[in-house]
Amino acid sequence: MAELTKVIHIDNVKLSEDKKSVVIIDQTQLPNRMIYLTMNDEESCYQAILKLQVRGAPAIGIFAGYAMYVLCQQYADKPYGEFAAEFHRQKEYLNSSRPTAVNLSWALNRMEKLVTDNADKPVAEIVKLLGSECVRIYEEDAAMCRKISEYGLSLLHEGDGVLTHCNAGPLATSRYGTAIGPMLLGKEKGMNFHVFSDETRPLLQGARLTSFELQKAGVDVTLICDNMASIVMKNGWVQACFVGCDRIAANGDFANKIGTSGVAILAKYYGIPFYTLGPTSTVDMSCPDGDHIKIELRDPEEIKEKFYAEPMALKEVKCYNPAFDVTNHELVTGIITEKGICYPPFSESLKKLFG
């Protein structure tokens, strides 16, 4: 098992040295095993996204860019028409793996646009441009995470308690992360916070990933079950809630890991500021509101069997397993992006981001 001493600077998605493969940390193996996967075929890339071996909206976008570059090298000897057709097919296939995270389609569309816009160039030159573009996607995300972390940190004070849900740290992005980036950056600057990490049922991203990242980075973290958030807030231990996002609608509604909307409702009741943090690539201005966000339904067996030696419910029992829920904009104090903090009314402040 590889030693992980500074999680905030880990490369969880990268190109291999020969740039012929994508290398990822298999997040399904954490926190007990640090396993790296190397892949260079479309089915492995598709399954990596579907099975959450790579996850987190920004990380999925980075992975998608790298994957398309790796895959297209394998048919770079084709005439442009055949090259573009195969590129489009593979792009659509990868895009079908997880429909809710907008960064996936955003990165894939960005790569395909480069193919379309350079139809007059030799295919070999297009492939080279794609290689530069996927690296640029990574570098832009790293810069965005730093900015988001700085804006988020400006809202915190020494000793604050912060509650987070799911995982929006370095494993879900490129560097600091989004929702826990401010705490990691603050730690680097000598500040101390206490983070309450929801376990995030049923896939336990908060337990397996967020608490892992924070503990390794030296941040004071306490893992709690999802249904303990209310008592922690009632005790006065939480001064802010920071969560990530997978898609933000034009009116400020946003989709995040299942259970996020419940945290927002509790925060509203207890008068605790509730923020979502994400890059502007997560904002979908073509989506008017949360009712138009497609919610991914996952295998019901994740609830009954995934982390148990034996099933925890009878085989005949039905399960409903949405991967995300939508938090209403009225519950959101602010949306923190790399371009600044948006406040209500979000239909106006978000529009100004792209203005």
C-alpha cells in the first residue's frame, strides 16, 4: 500500500508517462488500500466512471478529457471523417455513464468542439491539440480549486465547526477540492477548524474518503452518521455547512449527493449558513431549475449488500436508491465559485458570472 502523507497534493487522475493510458486511484478501495488502475480502452473508462472508481464532478471531467485523448490516439491514422465519427461515438458512450454530473458532458463537449473546429487540420495535429486541451482542463481545475478554497476560507473563522456531506476534496477534484478545500487551505495557513463529516449513505463517501483526506492532512475531523447531523447542529458545534455540487441550475437549485437537501433543511432550522462550492463548469444555465435535473438511480443492492458480509434486508424487500437529491435555492446562503460568491437572488448573481 502506497503511503499517503499529503492528500491535498495527490494526483488522483493523471496520464501515464507515455501518455497512452489514464491512471487513477481506485476510490472504491479506500481507505484501506491505495490501488492505482491503468486503463486505455473505452469499456474500462466507462466502467471506472459508472462504478465510482473515479468520482466527484471535477475529477470526472478531468478523467473524461484524458480518456478521450488516450482513446483517440488509437485511431489517429484514420481519415478525418472516420476519426471524427469514432470520436463522437466514444464521447457519447462515456457521457452515458453518469448523467447528473455536468462536468462529464462539459469536458467531453469541450474536447469534441476542438475536433470539430479543426476539421481543416491533419488528424495527427488534432490529436496533439487534444493532448494539450486535456492537460489544460486539469490545470484550470487546479487553479479553480485554489480560488474556490480562498473564497470559502474568507467565510470561516479560527476554531469554527464545519459540517460537510459526501466528498468534495482532492480525491474528487485536482488539488484542494471544493467543499473541504477551505479547511485544507486554512490548515496550510496555520488555522484550525473542526470538521464533522457525514458518512454519506449508502456509498459512504464521507466515511471512506472525506474523513480519510482530512485525517491525513492533519485537520481535526469527526465522522458522524447522516442522521446525527441534527444533534450536532443543535449542540452548537457547527458554524457553517460546506457541501459540493454536481449540477447547479440557473435559479440556484443544485444537485449533490443524496442527503444534501436534508442537511440544508436542518441548517435552515438551526440558523446555520449553508453553502455549496463548485467551479462555474458545474453551473448549467440551460437548466432552469432543479425539476429539470435528471437524477441517476443506482443499483438497489448498494443499500442492502454493498458494505455488508451478509445482506441487511430480505431479498424480497424493494429499495429506492437515487444517487442525488436537489436542494432548493431558498435553503442556500451562497454559491461559492472560482469567480466569487453568489448570493440570492441566484437567477441574477449566477447570470453575472457569465456576463
